[in-house]
Amino acid sequence: MNIKKRSFWGLLCLCTLTLTVSMLTNGCSLSSDKNATASKTGFCLDTVVSLTLYGTKEEAPLEECFSLLETYESLLSRIKEGSDVWNINHSSGMPVTVSKETAQLIETALDYSARSDGAFDITIAPLLDLWNFKPEQHEGTVPDADQIQEALSHVDYKKVQLDGATVTLLDPQASIDLGGIAKGYIADRLRDYLISEGYDSALINLGGNILTVGAKPDGSAFRVGIRKPFSESGEQLETVACKDRSVVTSGTYERYFEQDGKRYHHILSPSDGYPVENGLASVTILSPSSTDADALSTACFVLGPEKGLELIESLDGIEALFVTDELEEISSSGFQAYTIS
Ligand code: ADP
Ligand code: MG
């Protein structure tokens, strides 16, 4: 995860543009308690985080969620000195003992690498260092082809050895980045905490990575908007109804820079080291687990619509919407069941 400071308001826009969530409650039939909400917005994980609890005015669980966010950030950040990921990346191939959460997340990430035939690969970090994306300023660097070749020679998820909570990089020059999966994982952990405290209606929004907990207090589904790629007015392409479900989008249209009239975005191909160019503008995943939705949105973006759909159809309870640069929509077999016209 690239944790650099950026403008709070810029990110607030980014976050609201990515996915908008309609929270209309059924006012007339609700008791005052059901109408109560508590919410908190802050800057964390290099993005704007917004949490809302329904049916309560309690602020304390929100404070605890923000403290959990800090804890996870200090484990999973690539650039925070002393984090688990930082320790792995500075281990020169020596075994590193990490927290059980980090080990669990790396295990899941490696599983998605295997399922996606390496399209999702957390050892993408040497390439990310070269491209040096600074999304908030829409800046970055187009590396030389030979630099890309050299970095690519260290990209291979099979070189990450996980034994319990011990991680060893079999290639000492390899390094890992969890930016394609960490927000989803953290959203799931916040959900687990809220449920353990008895909060069963909530909305977790980590920079557009949405996880709905339960349903709205009146029992109806949350409505989550999927943004129309490139739309400056924040238009929505689809709205989906969600209970206990995560909605995560990976796209080319937010985190990118332009050079010599060409656009370079931040989802890289582990095969050639360049931003993936396959005619897709975005991929949205619907899944009960936000970890799965996050990993799959990145993986399916890299795989493209054909292989991506094949992967989605092989998984239970997960749906996807692929949107091309021409705004053509390609969806998985069960996606329409969630859409609201
Ligand atoms: P966002 O971070 O905007 O929510 P994604 O979930 O698609 O978007 O994650 C993109 C991030 O994933 C990149 O910024 C980078 O940290 C990482 N990444 C880029 N390419 C890959 C890849 N092929 N496999 C795994 N992670 C990747
Ligand atoms: Mg992702």
C-alpha cells in the first residue's frame, strides 16, 4: 500500500465519485432509535474513510474502528518503516515473522495469484517503485524498457514462501505490495469487530471500497452506485442492492497520469510490466467478502473480460460487471439479480 499524504478534499471527491451510496431510510415506519445514525470520516490508508452505523448514536465503536485502521495500516503499509510488509521487503531473503493477520492476508493473496494464473501478483512492488505513481497529482514516471525487464525478473509470487507466520522471499531482490487487496481485508476486519460488538447495520467505505453490514434498519437493502467510467459529473452506470455484501471497483480512470498524450494507470501486468491495456475501463465485483472483492477486482481487470468472467463463474456467490472503454457492459450470470433500475 502506498501511503503518502494527499489532499483530503481531493480524496473525498475521488471517494464519492467512485461509488455513491444512497442511504434513504423509510422515515414514517421507523422508531426514533431506528432512525439514529453515527458516522465518522477521516483520512487513512492513503484515502478517505467513511463509516456509518445505523440504529445507534454510539460514537465509541467508530473510534475503535479508526484505531483498528491505524493498527492495520502499521502492519500492511509498504512504505511505513517497521511494518510487516516493510520488514519483509527489507529482509534480503531472510525469514521474517509477521502478525497472524498479515500472514493470513498474504496466504489469501497467494491463493488469488494461483487462481488467476499470476494476473494478481503481490510481488509487483519493484515495478510500482519504477512507475512511481502519485495519483493525487496525476503524476508518475514512464520507466525505460530495460528497467522494466530488470524489475520483471523479480516479479513472481511463487518466490514468496509462507510457513505459518514466517515469510521468506526466495528471491532476495523481490518485494511485495498489498495495495490490491488490503483495503478489502481491513473492511472485513472492521465488519467482524462491529458484529462482535452487536452492531448489525453499517456501511464501511474505504476510499470507494464498500462493505455493507446487514441491511438498513427497516430491513431493506443498501443501494450502492457503480460509477460510469470517465464521467466527470459522477454519473452512475448501475445501482446495486446490497445486504451483507461488498462492492469493489478497479478502474483506469482515477489513479493515472498522462505523458505525451498517453494515459498510464496503476494496475500493472505482471507479464510485461506496463499498465494493463485490454479495452477495459473498470471491473466491479460483488461478494460477501470484501477481501475477495478487492483481490478479484484487480485480478479480473488484469485477466480481461473473457478469462475474468471464467474465473468469476467458477466461484460461488460472486458476481462481476466489466465495463469497456466504449462503456459496453459485460456482466456475470447472476449480476442482474442485484441491479435496481
Ligand atoms: P485501488 O487501490 O484504486 O482500490 P485496486 O484494488 O485495483 O485499486 O488496486 C490497485 C493497486 O494494486 C495498485 O495501486 C498496486 O498497489 C497494486 N497492483 C497493481 N497491479 C497489480 C497486480 N497485477 N497484482 C496485484 N496488485 C497489483
Ligand atoms: Mg483490488
